[in-house]
Amino acid sequence: MTATKIVKKSRLPISSKLNISREEELKILRRIVDITCSDLGLRGILDEVVGIVNEMTKADSIFIYLFESGKKSLALMASKTGSKKILGKINLRVGEGITGWVAEHNKPVAITKNAYQDPRFKGFDVLPEDRYEAFLSVPIIYKGRVSGVINVQHKRPHEYSVGSVNLLNTIAKQVGGVIEHARLFEDTKQKASQFDSLVKVSHSITSERYLDEILSLIVVVTAEMLNSKICSIMLLDEKSEELRIKATQSLSEEYKKKPSVKVHSSLVGDVVKTKKPLIVTDVREETRYVYRDLAIKENLSSMVAVPMVVKDKAIGVINVYTKEMHQFSDEEVNVLQMVANQAAVAVENTKLVEEASKTREALETRKLVERAKGILMRMNSLDEEAAHRLIHKKSMDTCKSMKEIAESIILMDEFRK
């Protein structure tokens, strides 16, 4: 794509300019005030703003981008045209494209024609932006900082008057606060939902359920919480140095039967070794991802893997996959890490219970064998070693445990009495 110099002025007929009367301008501003006083959610507010800007500009295309949490990138959140499926899926880094430039410099950009030839322009395969000649982009401001960008586009050359640019700037500033408040409300609801999910995980760990049931519940809750297609828990086998799937909510039998992966030659193995989360934007394109063919078949895109850490030791990983390309936020990773650490506690507690149970079993067996040896020594005039050999031989011949043999000897002795 050939880059050309930005066209600042165009010799277009005056009829192509946007002229808004004072009465129309006041009407638009009153509608903006109504939005700020409404109880609309974020989606409703953005759709209303798109509608107002559309009536004002008669544009062929309108896009609203908002900063994601962390202020690292801008996500497409509202549009006049195009499928709703693309909303939230198109992301721009600060400084990337005209939109990113506006966000970085907190200045509007008005290009009257050949906008797609601007050196700052960035096209998307899913958006027909290269068909538009004119491009107007203004920053959304909240407390003096950019929180998003509004883009207005026309298919034919179009001159944006100073008045229209100023009015759009005013709209962007007025709605900045209400958008942020709506996002804060949605974030609060999301955090409340995440908290409820974490409570469910905590309750499952302290319950008397078996480990498999606990881990199965954790992957289901986590998948719902992060809106992921697949969530899986892989536990470390220290002897073979492999990670094996222990639980997943995936319905795919092929994914459930996915072979173990070696710690020293896999991406998730790096998570165990470093005890740090790992994010992969597209596992289908990542050469170190072992099961790329399966990822393509299962329609998996982005992945985040976090270590299951207990007592400063990684005992496994939790993997989360999304169907669409997704940029995992710091908050999402942190929440997943909390879940992973709780899952690690569940695994560790189960191991401790099993070890304690084995110890009790061994102690009980030893007591019974000692008692049985005493009976044999008394009845058959055997020494301790010979009595032990006799119990052991009987155990081998009958394929029964020494505990069972000892219990039989004790029972027979009681009948004799």
C-alpha cells in the first residue's frame, strides 16, 4: 500500500460539507445529556452514541474503540456497520493505525480523501475500511485522559467542517464520563461474579468430595467465569516428568485423550519450570505448541496457562483456551492464578489425606500381624521369624494381604476359645 502525504484541504463543493444549525446542535447536546442521565448499560450507551453521530454526520461507517483494562490496547466496541461478532475482537495498540495515533496524541484527525493512503492507516481483513475515502477520528476524554476513540468514515471524499469536528469533540468529551461509569459498573458485576466463582472453588476444596470431583467442578466454574471454550487441569508426574490431563469440561473425546506432554519440551512445561503464567495469542501459529493440528480441529485460538503452586512448588497447570483471538488482561490472569493455587491446595490436601490413610493402614496391619504371630508362636512353638514367614507364605499362596491372613488367624483363635 503506497503511503502519500496527508490531505489537509480539498476543493470539494460546499454542499459536501457538514453544516449544522445552532438549533440542531443544541438538540444533539440535549440527547447527550439524556444519555448521561440514563440507566443504560455500556452496550446501550455506545449504540445511542453511534446513532447520534450517524444522524449528525450521515456517515457510511462509525466505529467506537475503547481502551481495554491496563490501557495497553484499544478494542472495537461499537459499530454502525459490520457484524456484531467482530465487536471486542479487533484490537489496536496505542500508536497503531490512525485510531491508535489519535489515542496516543489526544488529537483529532480529519482526512478528506484517500484516507487509506495515509501512512498511519491500518486495514483489517474483516473491515472494509480501505473502501472509505474520508476519515474523521476524535478522542474520547475522561478526566483529561483518552479512554477511547470515535471514528467517522465516508465512502466518497468529504470535507469535515471545523464546526462538525468541534461538535464531535464535544460529544466525545461529554460521553467519556458516562462510558467509564458504565464500564466500572460492568467491571463491578464481573468481579462479583468472579468472587462467587472463587467462593464455589473454595467450598469445593473444603468439602468431602473426591479429588476428581473437585477438579471437575473447578474447570467448569473457571470456563464459565472466563467465558472460555476449554479449561483443563494438567498435573505433574515427577517420575516421568510429564504433564497429564486430570480434568476438563471439554466434550471432545479427542481433547480428553490428548497424550501427556514432556515438561522439558513443551510450552506448558515452561510454566511449571518458571512458575510464571504464559499467554499465547494464537496456538495454531505457535511452533512450540505440540498439538497445533488438534487446536485447528477444535477451533482454539488464544491460550493462557498458569502454574498450580503450593509451598513454592509447581505441581501442575491450568490451561484456558478461547474460540476467538483474545488478549488476556492482567486481571483475568490474576483471577486464574488464584483458582490455580486453590486447585493446588486441593491436590496437596488429597495427597496428605492419602498418606495419612496409608500410614494408619500400615500401623493397623502391623498390629494385627504382631498379634497373629504371637498366636502362631504359642500354638506351634515357633519363633517370631518363623511365624512371620508362615504368614507371609500364606499371603503369597492365597493372593491375600498379610492383614487379611492375620485377621483370619485371630478369628480362628477366638473361635478356639
